[in-house]
Amino acid sequence: MLQKFMTEWLYISDYDTPVSREFVGEANIHGVDLAKQYVAVVVKGETATMPEYNLAFDLDKYRRCYIMTDECVPSFTSALADSFSIGIGTAHFDISASVNEALYINLLTDDINRVLRYNKFAYLINIAKTQSADKNIVAYFSRLDEEAQLTLWIYANNGAITETAAQLHVHPKTVRYRLNKVMATTGLDPKVGVDLVPLIVSYIQGKTEDYDILVGELQSISDRMLPRDKQAH
């Protein structure tokens, strides 16, 4: 019954269909206040070890999506094991929008930042979504090792070598060395704003290359409630 409710909720959100009296009744049964905004939290890891939750569904064998109010997010995520990576969407009446955000930001998590909120990176994400990556830059960028790429990403988010070194638990000289490696490999200096933007676009687009596939899987869940299927019941 809960899976059916979650599927219909996604369907209503995806296709902007009218909310029926029956659905409102089901929402009340499951403790959902449709007058409130809800947040999606996508957790990646071993789903068998993930906690059960009233409003949740498995996207695939590695990812589970939890739906909750924003005030519940801190206590929920802080209780999860360090082995999980966690992407948190923003609050929406349209839960599908929050799920898409949580999926996207989950792909940008790493060993240093295993819990990320979409709204913190929305500006950079919007740049990556609206700008086409230069194929030559992407080709050069892909030659960088993961350490150099991650160092670039963390540096881009704080703009300070000392802070980047602290987050990575390395010496500032190591950060400088890796940023210089980025410049030597790509021809772009990450310490220069105009050069940093295409580097960040390359990083984000590379990390989120599976996003469309995941959205397709999510869409298939709501498609199960298309009108022709609902009429067959």
C-alpha cells in the first residue's frame, strides 16, 4: 500500500494531475500533509543496511530515496553510517523536483564531503547545466588523477589553499602542487576566475554523467501510474 502511495505521489508530481479525494485520504493515513513542502534525501550504499522509513522507495540496488520535512533532515542524516553518501534536495510541494535535485547532488559527493545539500551548490550546478563543456578542456581534464580533480573541486568551493589543505588533510604545498598540475595539464589556471569556470563545468558534468539514466529510472516509477494503467485496476 505504501509503495502504491509513493508511486502515485511521484506520478501526481511528474504529470501535475489533480489530487483526488482518495489520494488525500491515503496521504493522511501515511502522515503526509499535502499543504507542506517536503525534501528528498537520496542515500547511496548498501540498501540492505539502510534504515527503514515511513516514506521511502528504492531507486535501484544502490540508492534509496527518503521523503521528509526539512526539519527532520539533520537528525536523520546524522544517524546514518559514514559509509553512505547522501544528497539532499530543497523543499518543494513538487516532490519530484526535490528527488531530481537529491539525485544530482548525490553524484557530487565524495570521501571528504559525503553529505551535500543541493542549494549550497545550486549556482555552480546551474552554470554546469547551462554551459556546454569545451571538448578539448574535457579531454585534458579527464587525464587528471582523482586527487587533482577533487582538490580542484574543493578549492573552487572555498577559494583558499589553506582551507582546501585542511579539508583534504594535506600540506598546503600539496594543494599548490595539484593545482599546478591542473594548470599544466589543461592550460587553465584554477586560481583565475575566468579559467576556473570551464574547469568546474568539466568536473560537474563528468561526475553527473549518469544523471539522465537515474532520472529515467525515476520516471519509470511514476510512469507505472499512467492513466491507462490506473484504469486497468
